[in-house]
Amino acid sequence: MSNNKSSLLQKDGARSVLASLLSIIIGLAAGALVILIVGLFNPSLGLKNAWDGIRLVLFGLFSTGRSVAGSLTFGFNPASVGNMLFRATPVILTGLSVAVAFKTGLFNIGAAGQYLAGTAATLFIALGLPSSQMAIPGVNPSSIPPMVVWFLALLGGMAAGALWGVIPGLLKASLNINEVLACIMTNWIAANVVTWVFEVSNFKNIVENTKTSYIYKTTINGVATPKMGLDKLFPGSQVNGGIIIACLLAVLVYILLTKTTLGYELKACGSNRFAARYAGIKDKRNIVLSMAIAGALAGAAGSLYYLSGNTEFYWSTYQSLPSAGFNGIPVALLAVNNPIAVIFTGIFMSMLDISGLQLTNLTAYNEYITDVIIAVIVYLSAFSLVIKLWLGGKKKSTQTATAEVKSGTAKEGKK
């Protein structure tokens, strides 16, 4: 049995999974500890509320509210599960964006800007090409089928994200400018440009007087991502087919990186750019291409989120950057940059979001406790290599000792 455990820890993939699981467990434990400490030192909360808070952090996805007696009730909550999948869609795609760049030796911290570029292009196409169902006031009606408009809007969003990703890629490839610095600059440029183009557009919501800083939902044009039957499985939620599209893109990215020549070249450049160049691989082209793919995935995240038809875009974005762009970083780190694992880590992070909302709605605690959990998980994920070495340390020391014994025996035999 011990040999099986040792052989398991010897595998790099197994150690990576264990390191991620350990990060999650420690993060959840840290969140529970914070809840307990706050409950103990706050007389208005007490141990009972602390216990409720801990349960909601762990199982908030399945919370169905409170009974007549006031105790928490749990069970299958289709609305919460559906909302989790809806929230997971952009996080999975931005996680893929960061993971692709990581695989090629780049740190794409510009997913937020690429997300905004994709969002702007998507909304301009979806709202600017009136479908056969409805037209925005002031725009001439047309007979374009809604699904054609939807498809064009998605492709336009991915193309805009790719173009925005190419900018730091070109700076890195041609001038060797650090991609982190270039991405930070392009993030804020995107925020201000998007604010300006929407400010001078006709897409601001002027029908509802209380929403003058918002853009129309795409449903005003009859354009929305198909539900694909998920609304029947999860009634009362915001879920749509975007989660299926995100999972398919993750599979395609996995195939690209592991089963194609292009994927091999991208990873070779990430391992050692100069060795790849010596082997005849065009490193500069692959750096730009890697950032373009990463940008397209981040652009798709913004597209699918706002093509849902139930979410409004706040056009005055220069004050802050979308959190979805940065949430992709912990998702990629926790998944060890594996495209398939990104699906599960993205869903897990979205599950924490739902737990945070339940915590706010059903207790005196607030949702920021889940941010503490995510912060701890991110911190530990950043040290995943150290955790992997620690997990494999015992095995390595045993192998070293065995090798030394064999070496000593061999020398004595020669004497």
C-alpha cells in the first residue's frame, strides 16, 4: 500500500492535483476560521450564527433558505446551481486565456482589457444589426435572423479580444517589453476607449430613466444565447448554453496544446524561447499567436456573458476593470494550466460566489469572507511548486538514501 502511495506521489500530475486540493482545503479552513473568530468576538452573532456561516461557505450552493423555525435548510437548489453555471462561463474562458499564455511562458494579466474589447465589439454588433424580431429605437429594422446576429456578435467579440491581445504580444516579440507591463497599460486603455465609444453611441438605455449608465440588453434586439434545454434542468436561474460553449472551447484548447504541431511549438517557446528558435521554431510568431488566442478566449468570455440577454453592461468602465478578467488568474493557477481542469476550477470559484451570496442573504456575515478563501487559495496556488516538492520530498529523500547505500556497497565490493 505504501509503495502505491509512493508511486502516486512520484507522478507530477498526481502531485499537481494533490497540491490544488490541499490549497482548496486550507482556503476553506481559513474561511471557516474567520467566520468562527468573528462569531466568537461579536455578541450579536455567537456560535450558532458562526456554525450557520461555516455550513453556508461549505454547502451554500445547496441552501434552500430557512425553515419556519429559523434553521437553515439544504437540498437541491436548481436556481443556485444554474446561476453558478452562468457565472462560471466567463471565469472558465478567462481562466483558459491565462492558462494558454502560461503554457507558452507568458503571463496574460490583460484578460480584463481583452474581455472589455470583446464585450464592446459584441454589443455593437448585436445591437447595431437589428434582427427580424425587434429593432432599437432610432435604428432601421432589418430582416437578419437573430441567430445570425448572435453568431456574428460572438465572432466579432473573439476577434476584438484577439486584436487586443496581439498588442502586448507584438511588443513582447519585437521589442522584448515585459508582457505584464504592456497588459496593464492595455487594460486601462481598453477601459477608457470602451467608455468613450459607448458614451457617443445610441445604445445607452434611455427608456428606463433609472438606468442611464447602462447599455441595452441584447434581448431588446431579440438576440440571446440559446438555453439548450438547461432552463428546464435549472428553472428560475440565468443559465444558458454559454456554459456548454465554454466547455467545448476548453476541450478544443486542450486538443490544440497536446495533439497538434502548433501546440507543441507554443509550449516549446514557453519552455525555452531561444532553444525553440535554435530548433527552427518561429518564436516571435508563436508569442504573438499565443497572445491572440488568449485574447480571443477572454473576448469570448465578455461576449457570452452579455449575449445571455439577462445582463446589462455598465458603460462607464473607466472607474474599474471587470473582475472576471482577473478571476481567470486563480482559476488557471488552481488548474495548473490544464485546460480541462480549468472547467472544474472555474465552477468551483463560481460556487464560492454563490456561497457568498447565500452567506449575505441568510446570515449577518457578508460575502467578502469568500474573498478571503479565494485569496488564500490563490496564495497557496502560487506556491504550488513548493507544495509539490514537499509532497514528493519524502520519496526523493528515500531514493537518495537508497542510492547512497547501493553506491557504498558497490565500492566495498570493488575493494
